Amino acid sequence: MPRIERRAHVTWQGTVARGAGTITAASGAFEKLPYTLASRIGDPEGRTSPEELLAAAHAGCLVMSLGSELASRGTPPQSIDADCTVVMDEVDGQGHQIVASRVAVHVTADADESAIDAALERADQGCPFSALLRRAGADVAITLHASAQ
């Protein structure tokens, strides 16, 4: 696989407490997603946060990896859905850190649950975001909800 680089442009105006910013993908996939400190630590009120984008990235990477694993074994999935929660918390002496990522994966495929579970384990091992989070010391937990077709 070739080296992959992706870019985003972020703007911020004001103090951290009263400021606001936007996040724009260089690809054009999204533009000027608003974010604030309030959307990061409280009610998002329609705005995003870096943690929400990390949750989306982790889940997106994992389901692509799982789809590939299942297809390579002759059981391509009919559908894969994932819900991811990234947790940031205060860590003694380190400030706020990403401490966990919890991904609930729902798979519909023509395979038994043990085969899907094995594919999910390989997918998790091959997911660069799972690896990144684990190397950073975050607890990564993947749960499977499978249904055979």
C-alpha cells in the first residue's frame, strides 16, 4: 500500500473558553465543521469535537478492515455498522488524555459468529487507528453483534 497523507484545515478565533473554530477537509468531504470548548466538554449543540472525529475515524477504519477480512475469506458482509465512543479523561500528572475507545460492531454476513469474531480480531489487529490508540495507552474494546444470513 502506498504512503497515505490526508490534510485538514482548522481555524480558531478567541480564547479557548469563549472562542470557536472550524474544521475543513482538504478533500472537500466536509467544510467548516464548527467546534468549541463547549462542544468538546459539554453539550455539542450541533457542533463537533476532535474526539468525535477520532471516534468516526476509528470506527471507519475498523469496519473497512473487517469488510476486507470477511471478503478475503469468501464471506463478504451484507452490512457492517459500528458505534464508537472515544473517552477523554484527566490522567494524574498528564492532563486530559484519550483513555479509551469503545467500538460496538454489528455485522450481517453469511458466516457463523465464531468466523466473524475471528475476522474482527484480525481486522482490529490490522486497523491503524486501533494500533495508534493502544500505543498511546488507551484501552481499546471491540464488541461484536453478529447475525448470519
